[in-house]
Amino acid sequence: MLRSDPLKITIDGIETEVEKETTILQLAKKLGIEIPTLCHHDAISTYGACRVCTVEVGIPRSGGGKRTRMVTACNYPIRDNGLNINTKSERVLAVRKMILELLLARCPGVKRIQDMAKEYEITESRFPIENPEEECILCGLCTRVCQEIIGKSAISLVGRGFERKVLTPFDEPSEDCIACGACAYVCPTGAIKIVQEDGKLTIKNWKTSRELAKCLECGEYVGSEAVLQYIKERVSLPEDIFKLCEKCRRKKLQKELITTGK
Amino acid sequence: MKKITNPENLEILRNSLIKQENPSMTCISVCLGTGCQASGSKDIIESLKQEIEKQKLSEKIKIKSTGCHGFCERGPIVVIRPRGIFYQKVKPEDIAEIINRTILKGEIIDSLLYVEPSTGKKVIYEHEVPFYKKQNRIIFGSNGSIDPTNIEDYIRIEGYSALSRTILKMSPEEIIEEVKRSGLRGRGGGGFPTGVKWESCRNAHGEPKYILCNADEGDPGAFMDRSLLEGNPHSILEGMIIGAYAIGSNEGYIYVRMEYPLAVERLKIAIAQAEEYGLLGKNILGLGFDFTIKINRGAGAFVCGEETALILSIEGKRGDPRQRPPYPAQKGLFGKPTNINNVETWANVPLIINRGAEWYSKIGTAESKGTKIFSLVGKINNTGLIEVPMGMTLREIIYDIGGGIPGGKKFKAVQTGGPSGGCIPEEFIDLPVDYDELTKVGSMMGSGGMIVMDENTCMVDIAKYFLTFLADESCGKCVPCREGVFRMLEIVTDITEGKGKEEDIPLLEELSKTIVDTSLCALGGTAPNPVISTIKYFRSEYEAHIKEKRCPAGVCKALICYEILADKCTGCGACLKVCPQEAISGEKKKVHTITQEKCIKCGICMDTCRFEAIEVK
């Protein structure tokens, strides 16, 4: 595709030039303007579900003047010359506060939500707490990483509205889950619990356990058998990677280097 | 039937169909729309067939099963043509009399006529029924005279002539220009100019392009799309084929909800017949244009009527809306340029082509052209589907066509635009109904639902009803809709239960602002409308619930109690017998009393009392 001329836009009063189709969030990051996010991850497709990154934009009208809209910075592509973005207007702060207050009522015990809310001077929610144990904000990062990056789609969103949940099919132990833990890694609230016991790795949320492979040298755990198998099928890597733990691999490599060095 | 291989043969067929039709032959049209079927019109068809056979009259009388006539309140409806005699609430046992007296002797059966409630006057002919008189049924009118399962009926009344004209004589650009000039706007709710939408899809890069028909009508009380699908499916197919030719698409889908089995059945028949006649499929009318239509059934999620969710649902994915841009015209079904229009929008297209944009744009108001079909329901005498020119006032719709409010009750409000529309109070009864005027008063056109409410309606309870629906149907993807609407429902429920707090109204307003500003799709973005509009126009009712713990309309159970009026109670014991809780006591012929602790406020005692001796307090 041909590169078009950069667009002249304003963000928080700063005039700048930007490549067409850049998202507001990408631009803000480049300029060091902080926009909070919860459901966004640079490595995963945008989703626009948490809405905490909502900003106000003034879009120029063809006949002159501007049309104001509230958009999500994570997935709004900049396409108009003269676009005026305000990431901290009164309206933006008001909606951001309300969204955080709603999330705080949903997940009262989650540190990340508490901290974010506190930044916006919210320490308590006016809404009753339905489930004090709730930690999931339904940002969908886990389902997206499982589908897009891992390629497994072992978990999915089920149910509608307030009853929406992330589950394995029929809430049964998953056949597809390889216990790679990517879901837990991207989870912004720590809602996905992984435990390691009895030679197994268990993702509690998905009721799924996978055997852990042991290092042939020292007997330390290398990782979930299923993950190693899954990687083996896809990429060609030295066999050692699948048999030895990191420490033993290093030792072996050192030894080899020294030997060949002689 | 052999395929029609060129436009001339279509005209030849049409002319021969017109000639075959004997205009003086008696034709009994029986409405087989969902409403009339529910009131037993299938049995009427059976009785008619038997009676006609019994009397050996099949040479003289034709029976026609049609789609919905609109006047559902009075179903089953039977119209005898060519005289146009209008019989209502017909029962199978009336059939012999209809044949013997009306058909054979030309007499009118008084007891089957429609009686105008205000004057007590009996109306004989269909076109004189006040319900129809003020309507302008350019889209919906054919429903009453064609058999939706017979393509030849549609061809006889100009059917597919717009299609052959467009492919034969117009360039795609000319068609788009014609639709633009007509001023047609999307009938599904958005009100976006149809021609502009078509143009942006035509100009979008990417092949193939797809044409979609949104038949996922889900608003409570709305059934206009359903009745078009069931009563005149070919008009929708023809509109889609014309649109496909204009946009440059060879593949279309109709997304219809599973709850409309009759619509699906009629569509299947219509598609098969159109293919058989060479009006759909490969090389349409021998003019070198291919277009196929598939039916896709929705599983019943309201949100799948939202275009991006609908597209994902056709793809076999979870029907969650996604952020626009990109719009479907750029990146729609399977990532390809896609044009999506609602059922009624498609049905308007052949008419615009046949009669011209000039003619069409003369109907309606400056910015809203044509007619709109509304489903008129709630506290209204003439429940049914009506088609009126844009710009008709609410008063004309509710009183002249709708026949006013039953039981002489006072009009309170009308809710337009489906669950996320707003409630319009009496002060705006003379509002001309079009896209922009409805928006100005805090409601919207939506897909055309119109729910009338009388003085006995509690507006807080109404807000609760719609919020319940919306909270239930929210997909749950974005925080403001999932959490926010749920919280609004929580607060409004508390108010109706007498647990409201002073700060609830401002909190509802604050929540509304955030939900409107930040929701991902229009379902969320408009979800607070029922609350915003009822607070705006009926604030005192909210305040009565919160401050005085009183429901002025006497609806909210927690805030009312039933009492027996000593001066009116005759001690007949009728209420005592029906009370499921045994909460009423009293000796015969002596004043009865209600034990409030036992009462569940079902209201059956009040309904049963013949002396108006029971009151809500």
C-alpha cells in the first residue's frame, strides 16, 4: 500500500504529525501521554471492551466545525486531518471514573482495579458488591491470547450480559488446553490461578491439569508435557530443549563449548 | 414452470396472469398471518374448503390465504372480494352463513361487521374501516391480496418488474442515484440514507461483496418485519436482487430469527420459486447477472440484530458487536465489503424503482421520506400493524387509526423505538413522527415499535421492564453496558420496591451519561433511553416512589395495597372465593375485609368484584 502523507492532528493541545491508521493509543504512547488500559495488549488484537481508554475526539466536518465523539483510544484509527484528541477532558475523566467505579463494585478485591480507581479518587463504589470473590473483569485477553497466539481456543466467553463468563466448553476439563499459562500471564487482574502440585500443572479456572516433564539430568520440572509436545510439533529446536531444564542446558552447553574450544 | 429467460417473457407471463384473473369472480381472502393464525384462521380455511366442496362451488369461489392484513386486534379477518366486504373475528361456525347469505344471496351479515367504537356505526367495506382509512399502505397493502406462497400472485401485481427494468435499462450507478434521490433511510433503526450506504459498498475495495437482509427483529411488541416476510417475501427478495446488482454482489444472506418459523418457511418457498422462475440464481432473466440468497437462522440473541454481531453470527462465531470503523461496507462478512439493510428497507426498493424517486420523495417530511410501518400495541383499541406516511402526528396514529385508549382511560405516554427508545408524554401528542422529531424528544424511530400506555401505567415500572430486557440481552462485552445497565436495573428495581434513596435519580443520570458515551454498540448506547426519558418527563413519579413510598399509578406491588370499600361492598363473597391466599374474610351479605399480611397483591379480587368495591391504595 502507498504511504500517504502524515496527518496533522492535535492531542492534549500538542500539535503533531502522525501516520494514517495509527491508533490514538499508539500515538499517545509515543508522546508519553498516559492513557489507562485494561483489555489491551500490544501482542493481541484490539477488543475495545473495558472502555477505560475512552477519549474525546473532535472530528472536522466537511462543512467546517467539529463533531465531538467519545472513542476508545486502543482501536480508533486516526484518519482525519485536523483531528483534535483530548485524553483528559472533564467528560473523559467523568466516564473513566464511572467505569472504574463499576469495575470496583464487580471486583472489589483486585489490587490493579483498586489502584487505578484510587488514581481517579475512587476508594469505594456506590454499587452493592454482588460477589466479593470476583476477580475477572471479562476483558477477554485470556481468550484472545489462547486463540490468536497459542492457537488453541481452549477457552471462550459464554453467557450473556452480567452472566458472561470465561469457561472451557461445558465447564468441563479441557481437552485442548495445554496448560501453557499464557492466559494467566496476560490476565490483568490475576483472576486465573495456576498451581503446581503432584507433578502436575493445574489451571484451576479451567479445571485442567497437565503432567509436568522432568529434566533428565537433575529431575527439576521443565514445563507442561503438553506444551513441550505442542512446541515440538511446530518448530524445529534442538532436542535438549525438551529434555533438560534451563540450568542443565546451560551446563551442557558450557561443557560442549569448553570441549570444542580445546 | 419453465425458466423465464428474458424480460419480455416475464411481461408475457404477467399479462397472461392478469387475463386469467376473472375480476368478477368471488375471492375470499383469509388472513394467515401469525396473529390471525393464533386466533384460529387455519380452521376457517378448512371450513371454507369443506363448505365450498359440499355446495360444489369451487368453480365460482376462490379462497386465498394471505399474509397479515395488519388489523390483528380483530382477527381472524376475512375479506370478500371484489366487493371488499370486511368480516372480523370470524369463527369456523360462521362459514356456512357467509357462503349461504353473503356469497350466494349478496346479503351482509351484521354480526361479523366491524363496529366503530366511538359512534357505534357498523362498517361494511374494508376501505371504509377507520383503521385502514388514514393509512397509506404502499408497502404493506399487497399483503391482504396476494398468496405469499405463490410467486405468480406477486408477478401479477407488478412483481419483479422493477428487477427486470433495472438490469435491462439502468446502470448500477443510476440505480444508486435513484435510491439516493428517493430519500429512503434505513428502516431498521439507524435511519442512515440507503443510497449512500449502497454507494460506499459499491466503491469499497475487495471481492466478493455480500448483501445481507437483517430480519432479526427483536423489539418486544414489534412484528412488522415478520409480517412482511410472511406476507410478501418476494418484495424483499426483489429489493435484495436490485441492491445486489447495484452494488456488484452475487451472494446474499437473510438473517432471520429462529422464533419466526413461518417467515423462514415462506422465505424458503419464495426463494425456491424465484429460482425456478429464473428470477434468482444464475443468469437472472437471461441478462447475465447471478445472485443467490441463503437463509441464516439466528438463535435468538437480541444483540445479533446489531450489524457487526449479525455478521459474526453468520460466520458461525459468537454474536458480539465489534468496534466500527471499519464499517461493514469496508470490512463486513468474511472481511469483505458488505451491505446490510433491514427487511422493510429492502421492501421499499422495488416500489422506488417502479414509481420513481420523485413520486416516493413526495411522501413524508423534509428529511424522512416514504412511509413507515409501525406495530401499534399496548393500551390501544386497534392493536395491529399500520403503515403511515412519515410526519403523521402521534395523535392521528393513536386516536384516528388506533381508535384511542380502551375503557375510556387517559393517554399517558407512548414508547417508540423498541426497548431502547424513549417514552413520549402527552404534551408531544401532536408531534409529527419522523426520524428527527422522535430523536428531538429523546426517543427514536427504531424499527417501528409503538407501545401506548394509559393512566394506569407506572413509568418507573415501565423503565424497569425495558431495563430488564436490555440487561438480559446485553452481550456483556463492554463494561458500561454489562455492568452499567445491570446497576441501573438494580437501582430502578429498588425504587419500585420502596427501597429508593434520594441520591438514586442523580446516580441514574450519571450512569446514563457514561453508558451513552462509552458503550461499544448502539444497544448499550441507547439502553438508558427508557430511564432518561421517564426521568425527564415523569420525574414526579420517581420522586413519589422514593420520597413518599407511593406508586401513583397503583402498579408497584410493594407500594400498594388493596382495600374493600365498606359503602360499596355487598358481601357477595365473589372476591373471597377467588382469592388464592384466602386473605379475604367476611360473612355473607356483610362487608368483607382483606388481611394485608396474607395478600400477594395479585389483583384478582378487584377484577372479580362487580360493584367496584375494591380499590388500590
